[in-house]
Amino acid sequence: MTGELIQVLLLATIGAVVAGCLACIPSLHVYNVMGFMIMGVHSLGRFCSFSPDLLVPLFIGMVVGFSILNSIPSILLTAPDESAIFTVLPGQKLLMKGRGAEGVRLTAVGGLGGILLLVFFFGPIAPLAMPFTNRVLRPHMHWIIWSVITFMLLSEWPRSHSSGQGGWLKFMGGWKSLAAGLLTFLLSGLLGFIIFFRSPIAVTASFQNLMPAFVGLFATPWLILSMLSRGRVPPQETAGPVRVGAAVMLRGLLAGAMGGGFAAFFPAITGGVGAMLAGHATATRNDRVFLVAQGASKTVYYTGALLLFFVPGLNMTRGGAAWLLRGLEIERSSGTYLLVLAAILVAGMVSYLLVGPLTRFTLALLQRCSCRIIASIALLVVAGLVLLMTGWQGGCVMVVATAIGMIPVLYGSRRMNCLGIILLPVACNMSGIGISVARWLGLA
């Protein structure tokens, strides 16, 4: 047992380090790399025996590391230009003040707090509480998801702050971002129905059906915007400890744990949607609280969804990592669950220790290369990965998804509306009308 524990902790550490390196590449999601590794394992199995149990701690380390460390490119490589100066997020505000490293550390503190909550609070009670909770809530999943969709669309707010005499021009200006949000949701939902019911992706890559669409909706528009942006990263401070008060930490952890936990448990709800709901529920307005909450929400969502896969007696598959692992013959017992908790804790600690060195590395890289060059290289990497894994069909899906994903960028609506790609098909399927809608669309 001691040898197995050492092996698990070592693989989790390796996974966290690998995820730290991957997290520094803008828009490269860890699930895409894990899918590529799954393909490699299947190919390797033709020539030699390979225990799939070895992938569990490695994947845990990668998921935990990515959830904590992906705030580095999302904050340090997103300098806004003057056209977006009124819609920047708190992390970008700190970046433009030369304190981007502080924003990264605040997010990492929230992420580490989320890991500690998962391991020491949620972990012990999950085998007792989650099977019962799942049985109670399962019949109500459909209307809960529809309620989330309704709130998400209704909470969209006009981005125009102009004042003056009213009229049709002002009315149309106010509805510009609202209409763009609704259009984005409907078009991404239509793309989701096509992928679910008439997927153009080859059968050999069917386990990565959604990968090209997600890359196109969320990754490539941001990279294209970074390539075209005139924003420049000002000189950054790298030294100095992070001081987080108890009130900021508790409020951030509460909001983040609520949002990430909600997203991890309910199907089709992602961390961004969960964080948005938790922000409204807890009235989060302070920038420091927001950053701590975002860090906690990400780790609880990504890591919690994977942890639910191993909870004894639950048999729940949530999140991309669990979907990738479910096709492998992996033992899920009480002993495995304890090893998973240990791997999560070690990976979280290692990832937190990597925040400082990787932040300094990214800042040093920014002094030598502009954001445009970094974004161009990242775009080639993610596009090449899509073509390698899903072929030209996946490339076509990525191009279509990119066109949809550019709508929020151009008209100032929420990028979250792109999640219609999974929210709308899943909500319809769980309500029993998915096949009818697909037939009406000519897809079934």
C-alpha cells in the first residue's frame, strides 16, 4: 500500500508540473491534451500491456494544475485596448496598473482554498451525502437547467452607458448586445444539436466530438482578438507577498465553492455559469473577492467534477476528465477514493508552489515577445491539435464555431452565451423533446 501511495503521489506531481507548462500556452485546454493521451494509450495497447489505473493520478494532477495555473495567461496575456477599457475584468485592471502578478496570486489563493475545501470538507462527507442528494435531485434536473438558461439570458444587460434623449436609435443601441447574446445562444445551440445528432466528426474521434466546437467558440476568438489588439502590457511588479484578509478570503471561498460545486454537480453547467450564479447570490462586487472566488470556483468545478466520478456508490460522470476516463477499466472503490483525495491534495500544493516561478517566466517572456506573437503561436498550436485529433471535419466545425464565437467579441455580449452548444441540447433531451427538436431541424 505504501508503494502504491508513493506511485500515486509521484504521478500526481508529474501531472501538476505538466499542466503548469501547458497552462502557460493561451487557450490550450488540458482536456484536449488528455484526449490526445487517451488516443496514445489505445495505440500503445496494441503493442504492450498498459495499466489504465496509472492515468488516474496523472490526470488528477493535470486537472488540478490546470485549474490553479490557467489564470496566468488569462490575466497576464489579455491587455485590453482603448475600445474595451470600460468592460475589463478585475484581473485586467490589476494588469494595467502593473500588478498582474498580484491578480494571479489572488486567484491561486482561492484555488488552493478550493482544494482544501474539497479534500477536508467535501471529501469525507461525499460518500454519505452525494448518493442521497443525487437520488433526490435527479428527477428535477431538467427544470433546474431550464431555470439556469432563463436566468442567464435574462441577466444579460445592455453595455451602452450613454445618456440623452430617447428614441429608436437609443432603443436599438441598447438591444445591440442583448440581441447578440440571444443570437449567440441560439446559433451555438443549433451547432450543439448538429454535433449531438448528426456529427461530422469521424467515429474514431467521436470521444472528442465537442473539442473543435469548444476551441472555436472560446479559444480562437480570444486569440484572434489578441492578435489584432493594440493593447500593451505595462511594466509589471513581481515581488511582494499577497495579503488576503479573512473577510475577503471567506467571502471569496463561499461564492467560489457555491458556484463551482453547483457546476460540478449539475450536467451541462460549466464553471463560468456557476460563478455567475454565485456572484449574483452573494452580491460579489469587491475586485479582490471576485478574484479569490474565481480561483475557488475553477478548482471546485474542475476537480470536484472529477472527484464525483470516484465517489463510492454514486456512479456520476461530470466534466471532460470523467468522460475521458469512463471508457477505461478503472477500479472505483473506497481505497481508490482515498488515493484520489491524497493525489488532489498533493497536486494542489505543487501547483500553488509553481505559481510564482511560472508567473515570473511569463512576465519575462512578455518582455521579449509581444502578445500578438504569443497569440499567433498559440493559435497554430490549438488549430494543429484540432486537425490532428479530428481531421478536416473537425477543422470545419472549428471554423463555424469561431464565426459564432466572434459575435460576443464584436458586439460586447457575454461569451457565456456560447454555452448554448451544450445547455440547449441537454435541456431538451432531459425534458424529452430532444428528438422532436432534432426532427424539426431535419437532423433525425
